[in-house]
Amino acid sequence: MSVSVKSAPRSDLEHAKKDAYDSALRRIAVPSFANLLDERQHRKLRLAGAFRIFAAFGFSEGVAGHITARDPEFTDTFWVNPFGMHFGQIRSSDLIRVDRKGNVVEGEGPLNVSAFAIHAAIHEARPEIVAAAHAHSIYGKAWSAVGRLLDPITQDACAFYEDHVFFDDARVIITEASEGADLARCLGPHKAAILRNHGLLTVGRTVEEAAWWFVAMERCCQAQFLAESVCKPLQVDRSNARAARAVNGTPFSGWFQCQPLWDHIVRVQPDLLK
């Protein structure tokens, strides 16, 4: 026997608590920089940190996977991991900068052709996007074979409600510019994509945002598998899913939720700053 209880209207105390919470968040801000050199260094450090975070979550798989960050000065170029280096070893000094033709213009190391095909197209199509992340994570790969979007079955999944796409393309390896362009068109204005028989891809206005959406989406895939193994999960209705997304699905929320991961990884792996 189940009992359903409707939520009561918010009390004055609850409204006061929410106002205090909102006020506290307003005092936390994405950093701004006095010059482009400082901004570049910040992005590179966060990018190296994102790779370490991915490694800590077990997202490394052979030579697969890549995260990029647009250069703040030369905005038609981006920083990326050198092909073949384990996520858990990447430092800011290991990153390479690539131009729109696929030339390595700064740093040393080979470029992953798939990384260029995917990320060059996304960075060109989405000038407001700073970072994009893709890896062959276990639950993301598995869910990509299911052939459908994630459902809003949890508060966390609501962050992706009406804001992710399914890239239904049989070409599971993307190496050509035209293939990357197809993915970018499918992604459109959204924050994430499920690539059929391939895995997940997320984007953000900061490195931290893109990294967090990937971590969160992977865990949402896991949660949906677990829920569906037991029963048909209850879904959050459209109105409440949109309301939740307005809170935990914003660019600021993505950036903010990644900060504890950054703080932890720097504390336990300070060599990434080199």
C-alpha cells in the first residue's frame, strides 16, 4: 500500500531560507580576469584538472576520450589532451593547442583525429561554448546502445530535461569534418548529446561546467539502468522537471557543482598544476 501526500505551500520560513540560499549563491561567481594570459592559464589548469577528475571516476579507456577548452585570445583554436596520454597523468604543461586546420600550434604531442573532427565542429558552431567533453564511460556507452534519451526520473536527471539530444548515426567512429559537423548540428543549442553506440558528449561555458555535466550525465545513465532493472520508474512531470532544470541545469550550476571536485583533485594531485 502506498500513500501519496501532496506538498504543502511554502511557509514564510521556507521562503526566507530560499532567499538566504539565493543570496549566498549570488556571492559566488565565475572568476573574471584582468588579462588574457591569466585567463588562459586558468583554463589550462581547469582542463588538466578535468582530466584528472575523469580518471578518478574511471572514465579513461585506452587512448579514447578528449576534453577541449577554447583559447581566450586565439578563439579559433582550442587546447586538448595529446593523443595517447592517460587522463590521470595530464598536467597543464602537457596540453596542446590546435588551430582550425588541425595543426598543433603550441605544445608537443600528437593530435587525435577524432578529437579534432568532433571538437572543431562544436567550437565553430557554438561560439559561446568554452569547453566540450567526451569519453567512453561505462554507463554512457551502455545507455547509448539503448537508443533513447534519459528520462527525468531524478532531480539530477532534470538538469538534462529537454536539453540533450540523441545522435542517431550508425558511424560510430567520427574522423571526418563532415561527421563532426553532423554531430554539431544535432547538438544544436543543447548541453549534451548521447552518441549512438558510442557514448556521451557535454559542453559548457566553462571547463568546469562541461566536466560536471559529463559526470552528472554518466551517473544519470547509471541511475536509470538501476531503476529500470526493478520497475518502470516514476517520472517527474514536465512542469516540475523544467522548474528543477532552472535551478540545477544552468551554466552557473554546472560550474559551481564542479568546484568541490576541483578542490579535491588539486589537494590530492597537486602535480597537475605543473
